[in-house]
Amino acid sequence: MSFMKTNMLVRSLSTSSAAAQLVKPPVQVFGLEGRYASALYSAASKSKSLDAVEKELSQFQKSIKSDPKVKEFIINPTLKRNLKVDALKQVAVKTNLSPTTSNLLGLMAENGRLDKLEAVINAFKMMMAAHRGEVTCEVVTAKPLDPAQKQSLEAALKKFLKGNETLQLTAKVDPSLIGGMVVSIGDKFVDMSVASKVKKYTELISNAV
């Protein structure tokens, strides 16, 4: 999407006329969801409603996950777009959604893109985390980390942070790794698992035979 088209999207989401200049998010997310989330971030930033929009979208996302009827309404391609637009306008009024959130839902309904809504919300959450200086980190190990291991790992990972950044660590378990760990911190990815080493040496042996 070109800069001009992105600005058009921002103007569609914004409630003010001062939307010509795009406010860039702290992190870039690619794809359709990234373009919508970036435009949303810009519009919410201009209206000083970033925190409110994030809270509203998080609540809406919970509804999608917990209520099958809401999820069906969002993803059902047979429902006419104008019906979805009208229904979402009613929801916005009843739940007192901010104009920016309401505009996002309406615009995505008009464009037939509601199936991408959760991806857009997740991309926006990622931008907001970066906005707050939070650096997300996911660590996957073959066995659960005990408290001492987790504390030691957090101390090591915090050395990668800058200034006022804070670490948001998520630990997951994947027995297929055999041992070691896989670490994703920000845009960095390091595979230190035993499984990856076994695969590497297996490939080397196979190529040598």
C-alpha cells in the first residue's frame, strides 16, 4: 500500500481533519493487518485515545473468543457488508466505544475485512507494547523452567534492553526440542535447542554419504 493510500486509511479512521500526516508506530508490522494497525495507531495517537482504543479492542477480542455468536458474525462471509456495518454501529453506541474504535470496525466491515480483525488487534497490541517500552520475549524449552532458572534467564535477557525498556517474558514448553531453548526477543530469534543441532548434524551426515 502506498503512502497516499495509507493516509487515506488514516483519514477514514480519524475523526478529525488533521490526519494528513501519518504518525508512525514504534514498530513496523507487515501485511494487511499491519497497514490497518498502523493507520489505527496514527488516528488514535492524533485523538489521544491510544490507551482507550487498546482497552476497547482487547475487550472486543475477548468477546470474539468467548462468544461463538460474535465469532460467527465476524467471520461469516455470507452476511452482507451493510448489515455488518449497521450491527457494529449499534454495538458501538450501546457499549460507548470511542469514535476511533468504532471507525475501525465500520471501515473493516465496509471493506469486507472483518476476518482480519483479530490479526489487526494483535498487531495494534504489539505497537502499544513498544509504545510503552515493553520488549516482548518468548522462551520455549523442552521442560518447564523452575523459578531459579527463570530468574537467571530474565537477568540475562534484560542486558539486551535499552533505556527505560521493560521485559515481558512468556515461557512455553515444547518437548520436541529435546533440550536447550528457543528464544525470541523483539525482532531477534535464536534457536539453541538440541533438536535443531540434531537436525543440522543429520543433514551434514546425509550430505556426506
